[in-house]
Amino acid sequence: MILGKKVFKKIKVMVLLGLVLVLALTIGLAGCKKQQASQESSETTIQEETTAVQEETSSDTAGQTTQETDGQISNMEITGNINILSGLEISDKVLNSRPFAIMVENTPDARPQSGLINADVVFEVVDEYGITRFVAVFSSYDSDLVGPVRSARPYYAEIARSFDPVYVFWGTAPIFYKVIENLGLDYLSPLGDQSGNSSITGNFIDPGRGGGEGKDAIRDTSRDVAFEHTAYVRLPRMKEIASEQGYKLEGGLSSFHFKLDAPESDRGDISKITLDFSIPQYKSLFEYDNKNNNYVRSVAGSPSTDRESGEQIAVNNVIVMVTDIKNSGDSSGHMIVRTTQEGEAFYFFDGKLVEGTWSRSSALDPFTFKDKDGNVVLFNRGHTWVGVISGIDRVDYQ
């Protein structure tokens, strides 16, 4: 009996010791977890603070790197607060308006023209009888006077459509109004479709044969030329009329990407580019000025100048597009010019030549300009002249 009591007491002591041990382990584990949680919380706070500092530092460094890169590497694309057609930084002097694409003629009687010197982009394409006309596109600068303004053709309208502009022209042949309508162009024209094939109507007023400046446009009869060479418009007034028509004055599309000019030491020596569109009266010459890094234009052996200022037209890039051009065979000799799919291209800037291709999926899209390796071409900031020709035999450079 005494032995049984002793065994019971011994068991009781062991149980109590076991309970104490379990309690101690529980408290110890809780303390460890609390300490671990405290450490994790502390580590998270430090990590968050470190991340915030790193992000702030990274942001500052990125800004510095961009500035340094822009100043050191000339072939990096310029982005940001720039005009989409010229690449120039938007300012009080450089606008960012929706493109206005204006039809300007190039007969000898039309020279010297008004306003071409201020256009961001000029497309030159052969018309009937070997005459060339221009699609002059304005966004960076308003030109007080532009002209002589002439009629549209399907391929001019298709070229204009690549900019999603307000398209300004002086009527067209009855069969072509429907093409312009189908392109969905916002347009300004004093003449409309009388055939009923389209809904295009005249939406500004021609001053008429009386000449002089009217409410919306000008008939300049001071030169001894045929009446068809006398139509001019003022771009600020065209913008007012466009606004009255409910057209947006912002937006637009661009085919161009830009870079900084090459330093003078890295410029090439291609000094002359000749484009033979048709006959000698329309042969264009671009001569490279290494110091100013631009190309001054001549036509038919004479400097191509601005009528108002007398200054010779100079551009920063010359693009030559090769495509299919043929006579339609109709009684008026209208041309057919392919403005979609793809073709060879020659790009001149910095006194150098980059060979490549142009492409365009549809007449509603911008053009894409690439080099032979398939890279998008980066152009110099400023003015661009695009000559559209029927074969590589019509371009010469040296």
C-alpha cells in the first residue's frame, strides 16, 4: 500500500513537470513568432522604403539619361512634345494643328508659288501632259498665302488622306468627286459635284473673275496668266471655315519619325539629287548645303523661290518613292498612280543616301518608310520633300 502511494506521487510529479515543460515551450514559441513577425515587419518597411528610394533615383536617372542621350546620339528617335510632321518642338512659334493638305500647281505660269516654303511636307507627282502638282501639307506653321490652288485627282487625294487632314482643293473632274467622298476626307472646295454622284458641295466662296480678295479666297489677276492660275487661299481663313464646317482642328496622322541632325563631321558628300518627272520644264534639282545640312531646290534650271519673300526653298529631307504611274487613256490624259502596297525608296538626309522601301496597306493609312534591313527610317527635323516617280531611271544623284 505504501509502495502504491509512492508510485502515484512519482507519476503526479512527472505529470506536473510535463505540464511545466509544455507551458515553457508554448511561451518560447510565441516569443519567437512575435520576434520573427517583428523582424519581418521591420524588413518589409525597410524594403518598401528602399524600393521607393530606388524608384525615385531611377526616375531621376532616367530623365538625365534621356537628356544626355539626346545630346550625344544623333540617330535616336526624338519623341515627346513635337509636331508630328516636322519633329520640331511645339512652342509659341511651332504649332501642333491638324494637317491641312492643299493642292498647289506647278506650271511655269504658276511660279514662283506662295506658301510652299512653309509646308512641313510637299508631295510632287506628275499629272496629265507631264505637268507636276503638289500636295502641300501644313501643320507646324500657318502660311498667310498659299497657291495657286488647283483641282484634285484621285491619287493626290489618296496621298492627302495619309495625314487625315483637311483637304483643300479647287474642284475636280466630275468622276473624281466620289473617290474623295469614299476616302472620308474633310474637305474645303469652292466647287462641288454637279453630277449627283456624290454629296460633295462647295463650302467656300470663289471671288470670281472680278479678281481681288474675297471673303474666303483670292483671285490674283496681277500676273499676265490664264484665269486658272489665279486662285489663292489664306490658311488662317481656311481654318476658320473648317471650324465652321464642324471639322476638328486637332489630330492628324504622320508617316515620319525623327532624329537629331548628324554632326558636320559625320555628314556625307552626295551634293546633287535630280528628279526627272517628265519633261525639262519639271525637272527638279536639290543641291546639298553641308553647313546648313539642307537641300535647296531648283526647277527647270532656276531657283525655286517663295513669291512673297524671294527666298529659295530649302528642305531637310528628300524622299524619292518609286511606283506605278501610267496614262489612263481617257480623253483628258488623266494619270493613274499607285499609292498603296509597296515600292523602292531613296532617302536623302545629312548628305547621305539610305536605300529602302515605302509601303502602305490602304489609302486610309499613313506611309511606312523603311531601310533595306527593315528598320523604320529616322528623318531630320524640319521640311520634307517627296518626289513620286515611275522608275529608278528618273532619279540621279552624285
